[in-house]
Amino acid sequence: MPTLRKVHGSENRFFILDRTQFDPEPTLDQISQLAVQLKQSDDDRFNDIDGILVVDHSDHLGCTGKMTVVNADGSIASMCGNGLRTVARYLAEQSGQTKFLVETQDADLHVEQAETLAPEVPAFGVEIAPVRFNAAAFPFAELDGNTVLNRPLPQLAPDLDFTAIAVPNPHLISFMDHETLTGGLQSQLGPYLNGQNPYFPDGVNLNFAEILGPDELFVKTYERGVGFTNACGTGMTATSLAYVLNHDQGDFDHVVTVYNPGGMVKVHVARTGQDYALRLIANATTLGNWTIGDNALLNGQFDQGDYQPTTEEIAYQNWVKSLQTN
């Protein structure tokens, strides 16, 4: 009988579904339908997730496993930095390794166990790659150029500058004052850019950011396929790169502290030649374990399973409170 692990990275919540536990293995279409069913469930243990992280064997040399990200609306995402940390922890516990590669849709990424943030708050560092700026990587159109690097987009918001970075999830980033960040603009632009629009036909993750101090940011993300989320790992990473590129004159080898509605992460931003090296470091929390029969799970009979919570969320929230008081 399979066991799904409920996890979060910066309160970006998922179920890890290890396909190797199933016989026969469910298809991605079945898992996409499951993600939608869980989100629509009236059970609070299941409906607060942002998606499902599918774990498979990998046939790529050096990879300990493979991760596929299924959003809560059933769509497939290229990557998820917060999710990758939790998958890294899961694979580390399964394999006994602390440093290895994980296959994702666009790249085999380095992951490594990091120093524990607090008692019962384990952490992992994960590589975020590849980095692209060209229009085809999003795609985007009718924005007057092949790149968007710290420039106005009057089609969207006349008083803001934007940067577009794919890592590989597509992100549109803008830095602003606190009043603008907490206003209603992101609530308008996010759904618009992820519906039918002439600029981002496949949608885009919209990140609004405030600079709190040197190498210190707050980021709020409207995530494609999810909506407003507590945190977006690739979004915080892309925003950290945009900060170094646009607001610190390209002075690399920084560790940027990024606060978000779900907590805090660290992003190491480096460059070798023309290549960027981005590493996202933060919590990998296990909320609970859900054991349920294959048929019951895939048929939406969630009450037939046994869900056992852990105590790690209490420890995580205590750590978040300590950040707020420091």
C-alpha cells in the first residue's frame, strides 16, 4: 500500500507521490486528475496543496531519482525549487546520500543537505537551472524586444520596470515600494497574464518584490497554475538574480535573504563567465504521511486512507516567529 508524504518548502505545500510504490504505476493524466480532486476536496488535510511532486526512477547517469511537478490545476510545471528541496530530502532518506543529482524536466540538478535551520527544521540546498532571458523561453510577444531587462512595460503597468527570467519556469519580476506591493495591482495582472492575453500566451509567474535592505528582499508571487502562493522557489531565485543584475551593478557571489509569506530562504547568486549559478537554500518540512490503497486514492475515496501528521510544522512555525522577532 503506497504512502504519500505531505511536505512544504516555505509553506509551498505538496504531496510527494512515489510512482515506484505503485503496481501498475499511475499515468501522469491520472495524477493530474488526482491533484485537481485533492484541491477540490472538502478535507483540510488535502485541499491546501499547490500540487503533487511525482518521484520516479531516473536512467540519467548519477541521478538518484526524477521529479515531475503537477500543479493543483493538473498542469505540468517545468520545475519547483521549493518542491525540489522536499524531494531531495525524501530521496536522501531513501538512499542514504546527502549530495546527489535529481532529474527534472529541463536539467539534472545538484541537491545537497544543508545545515539545519532549527530543531526539527531540516534544510536542503538545490541548484536552480537553466537560466534564460530570450522570448522563446517563456514565450512572450508584443513586448518590444527579445528580452525584458529592467525596463518599463507600459502595456502592463506604466510606472514599473520589469525583468523576465526563465529558470526554467517563466518569471516576470518587478521591484516596487511597499504601498504598491500591498495594493491591488498584482491581483489584477496575475490572472490577466495567466488567462488569454497577447503577451504571455502560456502564462507567466508574476513576482512583486520590495528591497528591504542590502541583499534582503520580500517577494510575493502569483504562480501560474496555482494563483497566489505562500512562496515560489524558482520565483525567489529569479528575483534574487534580477536584484543582483539590476540593483547591485552585477556584483556577483552574493547570498540574498528572501522573505516571503511562508517564511524565508537564502539564494546564492554567482556567475562564471556568461553562466549563472543559482542555489536555493531553505527548509524541507514533512507535514504528515498518508497511507492509502491504490484504487481508493485514484478513485477519490480519500476517507479510506490513514493520515498521520508529524510535529515538524510546529517547529517550523516557531522558527518563523523567531525570524519576525529578530
